[in-house]
Amino acid sequence: MVPVTKIDIPSSKSITNRLLILQQYKNYHIKINNISVSADSILLQKCLLQISQPTSSPFVFVDNCGTAFRFLCAYLSFRTGEWILDGSPRLRQRPIAPLVEAINNAGGEIYYMEKIGFAPLKIIGKQWHTNSFTIDSAMSSQFVSALMLCLPFNACNARIVFDKRIPSFQYINLSLKLMSHIGLNIQYHDGAIHYQHSNKLIQTHINVEADWSSAAFWYLYVALTNKPLFINKLTKSDIQPDAQMVPVMKDLGVTTTFNNQGVLIEKTKSIPQNIEIDCINNPDWVPVLVTLCVGEQTQARLFNTKNLQFKESNRIEVLQKELAPFATLTWKNDYLTIKPHTKTFPHQHFFHSYSDHRIVMALAMLKHQIPHIEFDDKQCVKKSYPDFWKYYNQLTW
């Protein structure tokens, strides 16, 4: 019997970050158990603490955390004061115009301090109320989530109108389910979010689930090494979009078995030689799927991938560059086509990280094919998974 290594994964930063915003409303006493220790969640906590101090600096720096950028853009609009919201050079390249326009058109007051459509932003926070937001959500579902999480601060019945055929729609559903779970009257129907405001006191405890987004990289390990792995405390989830990887990875040869302690993942068959996957709801899978295809030398077409341009790096360009020695990646008409062109991998290889945690964690799993892999920045994984290298180094390859 092959020995099974057991590993831990962090709690969900997607759930944590949403709860951190909701926790700011005066009537919501939310105790968050198993809070994420990711750098993104720690950063958002620090920003919210800074904002809450009456004599704090109005300059709020979110580094390259797109979630904090979007959530705080909306939140500060309802928080009395004048604020400067800024971030790293890469964050200044990440678009924010659709959210700013939705807020300003509804009565908010946000100004671009340099380039139109991008940070830094000057936000005049105030108490204001609107019954309707309309937002272009094509670039990011987080624009919608940012508005949803701030509806209690808006303090009136309201709706948010957006195009439901958007990337990562299920992350809007995550926001919806969390808000409903703590007792808010919020629903999605007729192409819009509908919120009924109440001033009732809400007291609740919420346990943050283990992070399915982090689990994706261990599925990749099992697929590339044919070695089983047990992930402690990972449970079935009806709210995390990346839990949908269970049926997807089954089709790609990796099965999932749940028990009371976590999940056993193991490879049971070879990956198909030609695959096609819609990534509209799960764009963060793309680095994992591309790396799997390169390592297994299988062709693929991944579609609905255009929003990868707006992540921590332009992930389409990064994957094309970093995997060029091993595969041809072509992006056209929102299709990313992967055609591996080598069956012989080098003994060692250097990858650039682009300070992108998901790029690094995915490419690191090629260690089975490339025994010595180096990166220029290994520590960027702290953004979502601080203990990644601890467990990575315990594995057999």
C-alpha cells in the first residue's frame, strides 16, 4: 500500500474577507472562527483597523490585493471622511472604473488622482442612500460583491442590476449566501440583487471553511505524480465555487473521497489526451489546468479566460512566457489553447514569479518533471497560503 501524506490547507480568504467587511456594520456582531491567516486577509484587517481610528491617516494602502481594493473602494464611500486609496504599481494597472462609475452615478463621490480608471483614488465618504445601483460587471464579479457587502451601510432597500453572464458569477452567489446566512434579507432574481434593509441586531458565530482554492494545487500534485494525498479538514462546500473541482478533476483522472477528517485524493486513470473546459466561474483554475496539461503532455482549450489579464499578474501572458520552453499557448477569441511540444524536461529550470501566488504554486508542481525548480520570489505564496512550502517540502516526488 502506498503511504498517504497528510497536509493542511488554510481557511478560505474569500469567505473571511467578505465577513470582515460585514463585521464593520454597527448592528452586526459577527464572531469569525478559523479566520484566514493569508496575507490578503491580514492586510484587509489592518486597513479596516486603521480606518476605524478617528485620528488615523487618510492614506489607505492595499499593496497588490485586488479584493481589498474593490471592497474598500465601496466601503469608504459610505464611511464619513476623505480617503486616499492606493496600492502597488501592479495594482495601479488593475481597472476599477466600473465600480467607481456605479458608485458615483448612484450618489457617491470618488475621483481619480492620476490615470482615469485606476488607482490612486480620492474618496469623499459620507452618509448617503440610494435605491439602485447599475454596474458593468464584465471585468470582475468583485465589483458586484463590493456593492452587495455595503448595502447595510446604505441603510435602505436597494437593488443592484448587472449582467448575470459574467466571469465568476458564483462568487456573487458566495456573497449572497454569506449575507443570507447571517440573517440579511437579500435575494437574486430578475437579473438583479434585491436587498430589504433592517436595523435589527444580528449576533452570530461563523466558522470559515477550509479553502478549496488552495486545494486545487494538491489535486495538481496528485495528477502529476500519481501519489495519493489526504487534505485535513477539507469538507464539501455549497458556497465555495472552487469546490466544483471535484467533478472536473474526476473527469481528468483524480477522484475525491470524503470522510470525517477531510478528503483523500488519488489518481485513478490517465488524463484525456484532448480536453476543453469552460473557466467562466473558476478563472483561478487556469494556472492549475495549464500546468497539468504541460506536465501530462495533453492538449487543451480553456475558454472564458479573458479576465486573467486583470489578476495579480496578466496570467495569460505570464503562462505563455514561462511555459514557452515546454508548450505553445495561444490566446484568441477568449480561448486559451495549450499544445505541449516537448516530452523531455530539463533537470532544472528557473521561473519568474511576477509576484503572483497562483502562478508560483502551480508551476512548482512540475517538480515531478523538473527536479530542481527555482523562483525569483517564492514568498509571494503568503498572499493566500503561508504554509505552502512547508507542506510542499514534505512531499515525495
